[in-house]
Amino acid sequence: MQEMFSMYIKNRSQISFIEFDSEEEFESNYEFVGPYGDEDQGDGTMAPDVTEVANALANEVPFEEPSFMRVLDLEAMHVPEYPEYMTAAEVPIVANGEFAIGMEFSSREAVIKAVKEYTIRRSVDYRVYESEPLTFYAKCTQYGSGCDWVIRVSLISRKYCWVIRRYNGSHTCTRATISQDHSKLDSITIAEAIKPLVEADPSLKVKSVIAEVQSKFNYTVSYQKAWLAKQRAVEKIFGGWKASYEALPIWFEAMCHKEPSAVVHFETMPAYQGDNLVGDIRVLHRVFWSYYPCIRAFRHCKPIVQVDGTHLYGKYKGCLLVAVSQDGNNNIVPIAFAIVEGETSDA
């Protein structure tokens, strides 16, 4: 691809363009085609100067087809144009909620999710024997001891979906002990289940997560598992702490691009791992910013400035400071903002 691009740039630079000194000269070389005519029809002649230029260009830049034009990929004809929007064909699920041979899934993740939910719903368990990019194979934990439950799901390339190729029917076992939790009811499964709740209320209490799991799966999970599930859901919906922290300079740059009059000032400091200095890495220490409308508004405010702050309780601690004033109608007007290490005199 790089070689083809280089060839294109080289050839393009060699092509000279036909320039006309005036509009009259352009129109004299332009052939008008009427509404019922065809540009391919006519007397079949071409101006000698145009013919010479065209022939010179053809000789100057000989055409040689790229290698991919000499190779025919028959499989490519069946590739969907937008595979990310493909969904597997629906296969009817039998009345008792069991799997069936031939059932299709859109992805490997959909297979694992369905098997987990089935296992949790039936209060049984399974062990994965093969989990590859093209195959998922699992058996009941009591396989060979009274239960023959087996499932094998494979990726069918020509159909772009996962299909159940082997299934021995429902479990014939029962769990040896009754537990309030389930090994397959992990934080990932719970996070998927509570995503709508977290999206509506990011401050959702962990106790509410435990209650939702109890209502949906009939299991009571530990506080730690529920807390971790909520963190996963928050990260999936709103992004991770680290990625958001690293994106802060980009957001401020975008803000200044859209509002050139905005004021932003960063202060960084060296990074430490324990007591050891990490070379060539600096981390955010403080950042101050203000918008031009806020700066202009201060001219019409009372001669008083109040600074207040609120602590940041996320993964990265700190304090958000806001400087405010008051206008003639006694309304609070924000002037400037800052993220600092704390409400200190230095900050």
C-alpha cells in the first residue's frame, strides 16, 4: 500500500496541467453537448494540441496494474459491507428455555453470556474445556457422575455467526449444596444487568445493586462483588478513571480551539513510585481555567470574590475550586475554576 501511494505521488507530480489564458480560450476548447446529444458522438476529431498533450502524458506515465488487480478473492464477495451491524439470524428457542443445535449467536461474547445466564437460572454449574477464537466447549461440573450436559459452539465463517454444533440436552444433576451466591454470577454479568440503573443514576448505592441482583437472579451476592460490578458498569458507560484523566489536556485544548479567548494554565510535577523518581514522566499538579464571558461578567459585578471548593472523591483525589462574585441582582456569577491538591494557601 505504501509503495502504491508513493507511485501515485510520483506520477501525480509528473502530470502537467493544461491552463488557458482566458475564458474565451477555454470555451473554444470546450465541446458543448446538447440535451439530446452524446459526448461520445460527433465528428470524431480532437484538437491537435490536445491530442499531443494526451499522448505525451500517456507515454510519460505508463500504466501498470497493481498486484491486487491480478488476484481474485472469491471469499471477499460474501463479506458484509458493515459487519459491525450484523446480527445473527433468530433461531426459535424451545418452550422450556433450553438451548438447541443450530441456534445462532452474533458473537463469542453473546455465547458466553447466554451460557452463564442459563447456568445461573438453572442453579447448575459448568467447566470450560476449550475456549478458543473459533470454539467454545463446556461440560457440567458433574459430567461423568450422573450428568451428560455438554455444549459446543463454533464460529461459522461463511455465516459470520456462532452456531451450536453439539448439545446433549438439559442438566440431569442438581447442585450438591444450596448457596446464596453462584460462581458464574461474576461482576461482569452483574455489570451488564445493572447498566440501565447506573446510567440513570451513577450514584446508585451498592445496597441497591445487591437488591437488583436478588430480584433478577434470585441470588444474594457479596458487597465486594456488587461494588466491583458497579465500578465496571460506570467504566463501561462513562469511561475509566485513567482514560478520563489522560484526556484532560485534550479537553482543554478543544475548549481553547472553540473559544480562543478562554484562559487555561497547567502546572505539572515529577512522578514518583514510592520514594523513587520516575524519569521523563510528569503528572498533573494543578490546572486553572476561565471562560471569556465569565471574565467580562466580572466587570459588572460587585467588588468581591469568594472562593469555595469541593473535594473529589474518585480514584484521583483533589479539590475543585470555584471563584464566584455577585452581580447587581444578587445573583452568583462564576468567574474561574481550578483543580488543585487541596484548599491550601499555596493552591
